[in-house]
Amino acid sequence: MTINYTITTIKRELIRAFATVDEWFDRDDDFLEFKPREGKSVREIFAHIIHLSDSLMGVIDHGGDQARRQAIADKQRGVTRSYAVKEVLFEEENIRNFFYEITGKYKGNTLNRSLPEIRSELRDQLDRCLCHLELLRNGEGVLHNTSLNVQGHDTIDVYQCIRLLSLNLWKYIAILIETDKEFNERT
């Protein structure tokens, strides 16, 4: 698989995930305040989304900066690299365990952000991810690995971390869809 193909795939997946989450913010207040029999209210779900995506964005921002610095240092030393993007398929069970590890540290709605603030932050995160992908378009994102234990891999590169962010969004989209079904069945 080529670097261009991999990055294009990640971009598409990312844009689609963020756009799908963004649509949920347009729902009426009755839905946004709805709390299913089991689970969290829609507002609490958004708080969880931003909590985990903030954590991952910190890793992505740091990793992207480190990868760019390494690429610049290599170029200054005259080191030529042929980048190979690793394809890691995240299995559902391992992703669920990873999300639990991160969100297990989350203690309720400590963010106290309004929905417009959360929406704006998520849009900013999409822009930042797309900037990282553009700045690392030649494969430099493999130069920095982050210690995140996902599917038995001790480290993942910047591209994989960005993909993990989009998978996080899809996980919560599925929860929102289930919540919507219960919301519609109550009447």
C-alpha cells in the first residue's frame, strides 16, 4: 500500500467521522438532554468524546512535531529514508479495551464545556489532524512512535494514532445511534 493511498484513506475516514459527529449537535434540546435507561445522556456522551479526543490530540500533536523535527534533522545530515507506512488493523475487542483504559480515568463530566465549545473544539481537532497529514504527506509520520498499547502493539505511529481518533468517533457514533433509537421509541 502506498503512502499516498494510506494518507488519503485516513483523511477520508477522519472527515467522514468528524462530519457525522458534527451532525448530532444540530439535534433539539429534548434529544440532547435525553438519558437512556442504561448509559449516559447525549451531553455526557459529547463530554466523553471530547475527553478522549483531547487526550489523543495531545499525542498526535506531539508525535507530529517530533516526526517533522526528525525528518528535518535527517535532511540536514543528508540521510535519505524510504518511508514505509505500517498497516495495523485495529480489532474491535482491542479497541474497546484501549478506550476503556483511557476513559476509565475519566471521572464524570469534569469538562464543563458547553456544546458549542465542544463542537468548535472537535472542528479544530479535524483541522489539526488534516494539517498533520499534509505536513507529513511523504511518510514522515512513521518516524515517531507513541507508546500506546493497542492490539498488542506497544507503539503506534502518527498515522495510526490519527486513525485511532477516527475509530474513537465511530465508537461514540454507534452509541449515539442506539440512544437515538431509544429516544424515538419512548413516544
